Amino acid sequence: MDERNEFGFCPKCGALMMNGVCQSCGYGKRTQAASGNTDAGEKTRKKRKGSAGGRIALWICIAVGVLLALMVIVFLGASIFMAVRQAGQSQMPGYGYTDPYGGYFGYGNPYGEWEDDTSDYYVPDAEDEYYKQITDATSLELDYKVVWQSICLRPDDPDDLCIYDCVYPVLSGEDEAKFERMNRRIRELAHAYEDSYRDYGQGVTSYGYVTYMDEEKVSVVVEHQLNGEDSYESKLRAVTFLVETGEEIPCEQMQEIDEELVKQFRFRSSSQNGTVEFLEELSDEELKVCLEDARDSVMFYTPVGLEIGFNYEAGWVTVTLKNQTL
């Protein structure tokens, strides 16, 4: 360490000064004190300035945090709102479009994968040679409309594949009592396997279609798919109503079954369906019985014509009768 002292004479009393301080009168102490106080004040101001800057930074951080929290709350609220809105408006995946009240309208299969493009799906037309595929053919231009009802029963065990899915149309209009009678009959057809679906290893799916509707009549078809462990069955049920009264139209009123129709059925099935072994093995008398069977015969209207057929062990078969009207 190097320590050195400076000496001089006091300008006030002439006495010896050491290191700028008079040893007699003390001249020079007040000057250093004043200088020291100045430094201390400067340090105090610096400390106060630094403290104010920290508070500003703290408030900025708090404001940014509050803003971020509000943004998160707004985002979550918007997400929840959209999810609830979509859940309220959701229908079965379909083709065509949905009206503001939740009804599905249009042509196409409402049970396949969700797509907006309907170009690959069958749209029946009166000019078609025959009806090619069961599909919806609804209209917005009438005094009544169609919405869809669904039920799904799934086991708690994820390894249990036995499920029950049912989707069917519900008719609604001004005369609520009339449409309720019609809907009761539709539910009866659609829910035919609800109590027995556990009898099939992989459950049952029941899909309903509105194959035809106008101001006079409406036809509803339900296809049941019975999914066993090693087998698969498909059953078709149909009902047609007079819209004015809500009464069910019996099959014999839609089409009389006679020998001529039996022959026509064979001919049309051959051209429309190819070879159906079960049908080939039936005599004309047996085929007539199948077409008249109260449980297994099916008849329903489409834009192409009247579809007529029956269920059998391996599935069902129908043909199209053109220009058949009540």
C-alpha cells in the first residue's frame, strides 16, 4: 500500500495544513463535508430514480399479464361457444344441406364419411331406367318437413364391440297429432331391434331414409344391419303414409300381386340385380307368397317409381315398377 500526505499553509490563519485541512482552525473540513453531502444527495436521487423505474417495469409486466389472461379467457369462451353451437346444430353426417331448424334435406347417403362433395352419390330421377340405391329424396317446398332422430347404445367396455346405432326420420308439420301418429309407426320400424341387439355379436345398425315425399304421400324405409360374429344380415322395412290423413297405405292398395306381376318381377330382377340364387330356386307360386307376405314383403315409392320386393334369409331383393301411382 502506498500512503502519502500533502502539506501547505492555511489561507485563513496561516497555520500548517495537511492534506488540505488546517491543523489549527480546521479550514477545509466544511468544504469536504459539503462535497460529501453533494455526493450523498446524488446517490439518493439515483436510488429514487432507480426505484421509480422498477415500479414502472412492474406495472408494465402486470398489465401484460392481465392482457394475456383476458386473451386466453376470450379464446376459451369462443371455443366453448363454437363447440356448443356445433353440438346443437349437428346432424348425422350427410349430403344435401341442413335448414336453420336442424332438418336434413337433399339426396345422398346421410351415414357415410363427412364430405361436402355430393357428385359421387346417386340422385334418383324419374328418367332412370330403375332405382339404383336406397337414398333420401326430401323437399323443402312442402308444408311439412323432416328432421333426424338418433340413438346410440355403447358398452362401457371398450373391447365390447356389440353396439346399437339407430337413425330415423321424424316428420313435423302443423297438425301435430297427425304427424305424431305417423312418427309412432316410423319409430316402431326403426327400433325393431333395440331390445335384441345384444343377440348379435357386433350389434345392430338401423338406418332410416325418406325415399319419397310430396304433398300427397311420403315413404320411409329402414334398413337393419344385423352384425353377428361370423355372419351379416340385412333386413328392409318400409311404410308409406297419406299426408292429408296420416294413414298408412297398405301394400295391396299400392300394387296388386298377381301372376303377371310375378313374371314381371323375375324379368326385372334379372336385368336390375343379376342372378339371385334364392329367387332362381322359387317357383312362381312361392314367389307370389313372398311378395304377399305381410312381414317380409316391402313396397315404397321413389322418384323413379314404385319399389317392390321382399326379405329373405340372405338379405332382400327389390325391383322398380315404373309409372306406378295411387
